[in-house]
Amino acid sequence: MKSQKGTRHMDRKQELINAEEKSFDDLHDLIEGLSDEQMELPGANDDDWSIKDVIWHLGCWTAAAANAIEQIRLGTYTDEDYDTDQRNLDWFEQGQALDMPTVRAEWMAARQRCLQEWSALEEITPEAEEWFFEIGPEHVEDH
């Protein structure tokens, strides 16, 4: 029989997976049917990024979240200081050289890995929840 703590843990895990799936589905519904050319038109956000730029940005942060959650799961996580603006700029510049199919594939792969790492967690730590929620549902909502 599962303890109440274990049940709450599983409920919270599933609640956050559901939130991630909803945010992903909502974004996917918004961009489904757009051509690659439309995805590369500027104007998707206040920084005049294209949808491709936003997808690449989300994919890069999702990959970072997957790495952090894996480290949390393995007990090797250390909270690092990094310059978010510089990281975003570096990723933006990297994404400029990529075509839309590559950006989409990388985003899907990062999402899949992040969900796998999240599902493998035995305990949801505050750091893990922050990475998963802020990089997933909250981040999609921001963009």
C-alpha cells in the first residue's frame, strides 16, 4: 500500500505532467499548419523573434531542464549561477543557423527527455519542480 506522502507525490507529478501536456498542446495547436516560411517570420514576441526562434529557445531550456532534473535524480545537482540573458542570446544565435525541421526535432527530443527524467524522479524536490514547471508550462505561457 502506498503511503499518503507517496500518493501526494504521484498526484503532484501527474498534475505537473498534465500542465506540461496542456501547454505543449496549446502551443502546438497555435502553430500547426503553418509553413516553415511562416514559422521564420519575425514578430512572434516583443523581441521580434520568429516562431522558430521561440521554439528553439523553448527547446534549449527544455534540454537544460532535462539535464538538471537528471542531476537531481542522480544526486549530483548543484545550483549554478549563469547569465540568463547571455544564455538566451547564445541560443538565439545558434538557432539562426538551423532550419525549421531541425528546430522542431530538437524541441521534440528535448521535451521527450525532460518528461522521461521527470517520470524517473523518485522524489520531487523544490529544484526539480522549479525546473520542470518554470521551463515547461510557465515558460510556454510567457512566450
